[in-house]
Amino acid sequence: MKSTVMDKVVFQIGGSGWRETPEDMAIDRNGDVWVTGNFWQSIDLDGDGENDLIGNGKEDSYVAKFSSEGNLVRAYDFGNSGYDSANSIAIGSNGNAWVLGTFSGSIDIDGDGINDLTSSKGDNYLAKFDSEGNFVKALEIYAPHINSGKIIAIDSNDNVWTKGSFFYHLDLDKDGINDLTNNTEGRPGDTRDSYFAKFDSEGNLVNVFQIGGSGDEVGFGIAIDSDDNVWTTGSFSGSIDIDEDGKDDLIGNGSWDGYVAKFDSEGALLFASQIGGKDDDLSIDIATDSNGDAWVLGRFQGNIDIDGDGINDLTDGSLEYPWATDEYLAKFESNGDFVKALNIDDHVEAIATDSNDRLWVTGWFEGNIDIDGDGNNDLTSNGSHDSYVAQFDSNGNLVQALNIGGSDSDGGRVIAADSNGNVWAAGRFENSIDIDGDGSNDLTSNGYEDIYVIQVEKATNAAPTDTTAPDTAEEDITVISAPEEVTQLKITPEEPTKAVEPNTSVSFDVNYSTEPAETPTTGIVFGMHWDSSQVAFDPVTGLTSRFSLGAQPISAVLDDPVTNGGLDGDPNTDKYILQAWIDANGNWPNNSNPTLYTANFTALPGFEGTQINFSANSDDLPANSNFVPSSIALTRTPSPTLDLDIDGNGVIDALTDGLVAIRYLFGFRGETLTEDVVGEGATRDTSEIVAYLDETANTMLDVDGNGTAGALTDGILFLRDALGFEDRALIEGAVSEDATRTTAEAINEHMQSFGMM
């Protein structure tokens, strides 16, 4: 269901299943809103009464793009037979969206029926979508135990920063080498460390940083300021080393304390501050303003010292309930100095800052809530719990608060703001909900819990008001002048991504379209940009026009300036060529959306992946038109996936695949290798199995990691692991002297990486 409430767009996401949740949201450069979250069974995203996505397992995750008017544009179901979660989303300057989430088993992100990633237990995924909502690629963040990645942010160069927590080891680029090891590995309780990592715009790992100490550390929030400094917040117990120098930077006051830390764009620590008292205190979210200052959102019990001077800054108003908490909102200047703090006496969930440095907070409350800490109740709930959205000015003064609630339990969950003044919020509700506070229900749930999405604040660059409207004694009439229609010109590749191997050529068609559709134009001059360290382009043979008067090259290959990311805003591209078409009669494309040309590139020997962009100079556009930037991602064809499904029947079985591997290690070949141990539905015959094992002998079958596969070492380790041996019984007398994997945990991790559970 979509409606207009208080001149704002409101729509509903729901299904007949148990519940649906919003986990994060973001607004792109066109004012479209992206929402990501989780659902059970099925979900209706556009309110037409029909399910748009059908779940594959226990809990699936989704990402959906809606227009600024609340119309569904694109949606994906990330799911399999296990539990999956879409935790966070961020959008870069080029309109590409990145989603961070968790999955178990395997996951199909683009819904084509083919698993994009496979995990032995529980891992994170990092998925990229282009500005149109098309799936581009997915990366896996591997850990042998469930890894919690909660937040994601993108800097001005479209580098992607993620933060999360992990047990034991963390491999962020899935190269088989652990990037981080937990500081408390092997201690009882399996405590966590947190990390934050930097990926480039193509998803390549640039760097990773660890935050850990003697106890448990969890990372909750990350934000990038206008200078590309990275602010992060989280919570810890015991002590914590933030800059990886081996020394504790902060010592906890209670069982849990919060922290806020600032790093430069390369990840060097600038400062860190502790937030905490003698009880449990958490820092859960962070946002920055145009001055480089930061606002931190969190929870506390009892009293809390926010600036570390030993003096309590806030006192929990619910001390008569030992289990209860109050919430805080704290401001820090760009140099780390504490400015002020407010006490919000009920639940906070998320924070955002807009282009005017106004602060927006959402959460939920029961009964009454004092949002600004002045001792006066600002809102009263309609049911057991209501949602709220609160706006503060740049100094932290409460400007307004919106109560969103019905007769049952409702809760604000996420909020987002953009540089144009748009603010959107989302939360959950049961049964029915009153959005505008007029006493009537605006939405009704389809199942137990549904999601509301509301445009809290609309961009102010709307059409002007006509002040010549006639006066009337009956009512005030405001006439809104209709805006002049603007044509959107699009140059798009035939598909958003193509796979290519080094030293091979790749071709793709480039198409033209308009919005509104079939709008005639007189022509356009546009550029095609690429990274010459990854691909080669011949201006003579690299472009094949599809019609005689269109898309002709009008320049040689030119250097793309690096200042401010070049003409296409992408610092990774360094070359471009201009193309043009003209129709003096203004009838092009004359009721068709043609293919302009075929582009031909060659991937260089060191090719790892790149993006080819299309741009246009606003001075060259037809009157009353905009150009919509687009790109195509060229990805390196992945290497074949190795796993222990040796007979190729789709199932890894210790009594079939395991026995074949053990026989191979002990020298069996021919029919004696596979006799009576090939699984039902096998797709590899004996010769193919031998070839597969010959290829993987010194990788997959090298269990102890000494570089070669041996019968009396790797074969015994393989057999013991398949039979469930653990700890000392697994490794005793079977590990080579020059082994690099010498512990039972390392052996288990190796076997699990190839699918053996």
C-alpha cells in the first residue's frame, strides 16, 4: 500500500509470514530510496497484494529500490535453505549500491538459480549493484565461525569501508590467507574482536584494521566525514587496543563501555575516546556533519562519563529498574573534544545528518518519552510501543518529534538523509498504524509484523508556488506550477557486467534510450572512459558503429585528468574517447531505442577487473535534458571452484568422496580407485576423477600445508577428520615436520574451506 500522508510519501512492505524487518536504508543521487532487510516465507514490496519475493529458507534477506514517489523499481531475494541477513547498505557517488550481510551454506543473490557464494558455516557477503539496481558482483568475507558485519560506508573516492566482529580468524579477500587473528584466540568463551576494512570501488581489499583486547569487542557504527576521515564506534569489555600497536588504548570502567575513534583516510588512528560508567554502556551508531563533527548514539545504565574526565555527564532516569537503560546522544568536535550530551529516556536505533547539519534520530518508546532531556514529556504512545522520529538542529536542540504508532507494538528502525534535503525513515508495526497522529490508521499489516517506510522530509527544490492565486473567504488555495518536463538521456551497455580472462577480447553493445520513452532529441556528445592498466582500446577497431550517421568517434584517445576523479568522476580511469550523433531535425531516435555501437576491448595480462564509464558534458546536452551516468563492470573470470565433491554429484560425502580421496593418496588408480565408492548421480567418471585429483593434489589434498600431498600424513589426517576425530586425536603422529597447519583447528578450517563439515 502506498499513500500520501501530510504531503509525504508513505508505503508498506509486508507479507503473510511471521515478520519483515528493515535493517538499513540509503538515498541515491536521484532521490530514490533503497531499503534492505529480512523476511520470512514471502513479501509484497509494492503493495499490490501479490508477493514479489518468495523465500527459499528459514529467513531470507532482500534489497529493494523505490523511486522518490515510493514506486518499486527493483528487488532481489538473497536466500537459501539457511538463515540470511542483509545488514547494511551504502551508495557511492556513481550511484552504485553496496550491501553487507551474512549467510550460511550458499547464497543466490541475483535470483538466477545459481549460487553466487558458498560458506561452510556463517560468513559475510558484500554485494554490488549498479545505479539501475542490476546485480554486479558479490564478495565473501570468510571466517570459520559466524562473523557479524553490521555497517558499511563509502568515501568520496567510492572506496567501500565495512565494520564487523569476528571469532578466531578473518579472511576478507578469500585468498586462503587469514588477514586477522583474534587477540584472545583459544580462551574460554570465544570472545570477539572487531575490524574495519577498506575495499576499492571494484571490491578489491585495500587494507584491514583490527580493534581488539582482553575481552569482547563489537563494532556497531562507521561514518565518513567530508575529508574522508573514518569515524567508528562500538563497545568493549576489559581493555581495548585500537591502533594495533599491542598496547591498550582504553581500559573499561564497567562490564561494557563504549568508544568513539577517528582514523585518517589511510586508517591511521587520530584519537579515541571512552564512553562509560560502572554499568553496561553501548555506542551503537554514528553520523558526521559538514564541519567534520560527529554525533554518537548509544545506551547506558546508571551514570555515564562521556568525555573521560571522571565526572558523570548523564544519569539514567530509570534507576528503580536495574535492567532498564536510558539512551544518550553525544557530540564530538572534529578534533575529538566532547561538546555536549542529551539524555533520551527510551529506545534509540539509528541516526543521520542532512545537508543542513540537522540531526535525525529514530527509535521506539513505551508510555511517555522525554527526547531532549529537559524533564518534560515530548510524546505519548498510542499502544504498548510506538515509533518516533526526532529532528535536532546542528547544536542538538530539539526542533520537532513525530509519533508513529497504533494500538500494538511498533518500532522505528532505520533512517537516512541525503545532500538534497530528503529524509526517509522505516520501522516495523503490528496490525495497524497511525502515521500522522490524526487518530485514524494509515496502514494495516498483512501478517504479524510489516514495515512502514515514510518520507519524513522532502527536498525543497520542488516547483515554485504561484503567488497569483485568487483569495477566497472559504479556504486558502495554493497553486503549484507544474515543472517543465526534463528528458533523461541514457547511454547504457547491453548488460551491467561481463566476465573476461586476461589476454582475451571482450565486446559489448552500447544502447541509447530516453525517459520519457521515445522522446526525440537532436543528438549528444558523450565520452567512454577506461583504465589503460587493465584494458586496451584501439580507436580504429575498438568501436563499430551500428548506423552511418550515429555514434561516430570525434576524438583520438585522450588522457582523462585525475583531478576530482576525472571527467567521469572515477579516479581509476585514465583514458577516454568522445563520440557523437546529430539529427538536425530533432527526430532521433525516431520512436526507437537503437544500439549505437559495439565496443571492443582487450584485457591485458595483469587484468584483475575494471569499470568502463559513460559521461556527458552538460554544455553539449540538448535543451531541457539531463544525462544519466552509467557503466559496465568487466570482471575477471573466476577460477574453477575446488571442493571435495570429487564424484561431481553435488553432495560431499565422507563415505564416497572421502574414500576416493584417501584411496588416491594411498596410490590407488583406475577402477580400484572408484570401485563401490562413487555416489549416486556422479557426473565424473574414473578418468575425470583422477584428472581432478591430480590438479588438486597439492592444494585441496595437502591437508597439513607442507606443499605436497602424502599418504601417511595427509591421507591419515583426511581419514581421521572424515571420521570425526578432534583435537589431539586428529593430528597426533600425522603432521609433517615442515607442515604449516599443525593444529586441529587449522586442519578443520582447511577441510571446511573445501566443504567438508
